[in-house]
Amino acid sequence: MVTWKIKCSTCSLLACRSDHNETRNCSERMMWKYSPDSDPALRIYPVNLGDEGNYTCEIASSAGNFLFFSSLTVIVPPTVTLTCDKSRVAVCQASAGKPAADASCIPASNHGTKEEVHHPNGTVTRVSYIGWVNSMLPTAACLVTHPATNQT
């Protein structure tokens, strides 16, 4: 028998149990990746922020009882925007990323400012501002780096 126990932010305990070729108490998004008799891997699709947490796999068989522990961290890519207001302030924003993205305006300036907002769901928005009223450069760019992507 294979049982997955999950302690996450949106659930106190969810058990996926396999015995007598039945699966019980699983969520619609959590199922066996293969067959629990041959591979007890759990498949979560689609993954949500609330799935982040600690998972325990308990296997009871004629060979003995076994425990395996796993931790799931959910990474969320930010939404990136670059805007300019009437006073020629460029706003580079990386919204709702997890972990927080690094956001910078290009060209860099000693007069730029940055803000960071932490949201209740664990995501973070970072904003970089740069004024280029006196700049001779005709354009500004937004540089964002984040672990969910290797693109900038």
C-alpha cells in the first residue's frame, strides 16, 4: 500500500492511498504518475501556489515499511511591463513573481528608485523607476531576471 500525505498552505492533510487497485482521497489534480505498484511517484497537474509544502510517501509492503520525504517549492514567473508617463519617467515592473524578480531600467541612473510589494499569496512585485528628462538617450529598456526563465 502506498500513501502520500501532504501538508501545504491550502490543506491540512490530503492522502492519496492505493490499496486493492483503488485510489482514494486524492484531489482531481493529484494522481499517480504511473502505477503505485511499480512506481509510487505522485503527479500534480496543474501545480498551484497552494500546493507548496511538505510531502510524505509511506509504503507498506511485505518487505517492510518505508518513508520518503519531499518538499515542493512553486516558482511563478513575473508579468513584465515597461511604461512611460508624461513626465518622462520610465516604469519597469515585474509583477507577482515567486521568488521576487530583479527589475531594472536601462539606462541605469543614480536617480532611479525601486519599490517592492509583497502579496498575500507569497508573490512579489518589484518596480524600478528612472527619469530621463535631461537624458540625451531616446529610449529606455526594462531588464528583468528570474529563475523561472533564462530570458531577460
